[in-house]
Amino acid sequence: MSDVLALLTDVVDALTQPTQERTPMHTWSQDRSDRNKKRLPDHVTYVPSLLVQLAAQAFPLTVDGDQGAGARSVPQSKLPGNAEALATYLDIHASVIRWTRRFEITRRDTLTSTVRKLLAHTPKCPGYATDLLSDSMGWLESCQRVAGLIVPDPTLTVPCPVCHTRAMRVDLDDHVVRCVACGDRWVQNPEPDAVGVGALADLATYVTRYRTKAESEADAVRAEWRRRKAANTYRWTDETV
Ligand SMILES: [Zn+2]
């Protein structure tokens, strides 16, 4: 329980606490030698909490209090704000409300302070601690994804050579390519008897061959199209479907 509570506190802090970044500043006299380097007060940047950042993206002109009534110009054809941020915000909000009901506590004015209240109440409901930890880790991950702190792995455009699904992801840190559909992966030096693990070199050969084949097929299609157009006999959709 105490481990879970400690981890939950960390996660809730990451969601609800603003952070401060200090950058040391200096000045130099004319000759710019280090001897004349003088320390200035640190440059301090305040970064709002992840939940506040999410709300600012979800409701861009309403969170900042300076925008009085009438200052808002809502585009007619487009949802104001970031739709993904709004959806994420509403998901988290609904989940937090479910937790206040489960704990039988009242909500506070803001989402941030309600989340902190959930944390404060958890020691009274130890049986729920693990579930709340799991939910709050999901909230944190969603906030980080919307804030651009988690970047999804890049994808390959070619289909998987094993299951033919276009679901190939490149893990740049571990130098692994994975197929999310069938779970096979490709690494630099696979064990000789490993199942479902191939060599990156073989995958590279496959990708090159696939692209060459796709290009020559596209070339053949274009050539055929030109031939029919020149002969004025093409009825493309009828004959190719
Ligand atoms: Zn696959």
C-alpha cells in the first residue's frame, strides 16, 4: 500500500503541479574574457501543470482569464481548439467524476484540485489504491501525448512480410522494427533459433524489393493508361474493377 501511495503521489504531482525551470544567466564586460563574467539572477520560466496545459489546449480562449466576454471569435466551420485535447480532457474529467462517486466525496471547483482531493482520500480507501494508480497513469500518459511529450514510433509504409498488414513500427531507441499486428520483430543480430525474430538486413532487402515491385507496377499502369488514352479507347474504371 505505501509503495502504491508513493507512486500515486508522484503521478498526481506530475499531473497537477506547475514546474519551474531555472536557466543561469551571465553578463560579460567588453573583452568577453571569463574573468569578467558576472552572474545575473537566474531566468525563471513557470510551466503550468499538465492538466492545466491540457485544458488550455481543449478550451483555448476560455482558460486564460484576460479574454473577456466578446473577445472570442469562434470560427464558423471548425471546432475551436484542439479536438484531441478536448476529447482527452473530457475522458479524464468523466473518469475523475466516477472516482469522486466511488469515494463518496464532493468535487472541487477545478479538475486539478479534485484530482488532488482523490489522492488525499486514498488512504481511507486502501482497496482502491491500485485501480486509482492505474487510471491516473492513463491520465498522465494521455496528457503527455497531447502535450507532444510522447511521440509515437514512426511507421514503415510497406506491409509486414509475415502477415501483410501495414502495421510496421520503428523503435528508434532500441533499433527494432515491430509488426503491431502479428508481433514479429526485426533486430540487428537475432539469435539463430529465435522464433518470430528476423534480421534487420533481411527486412531491408524485403523493403527494397517491395518498393521496386510497387514502382514497376505503377509504371506499367501509367504506361497502359497512356496507351489507351492515345488510342482513345480507354474506359478505365469499367475494365480494371
Ligand atoms: Zn505482421
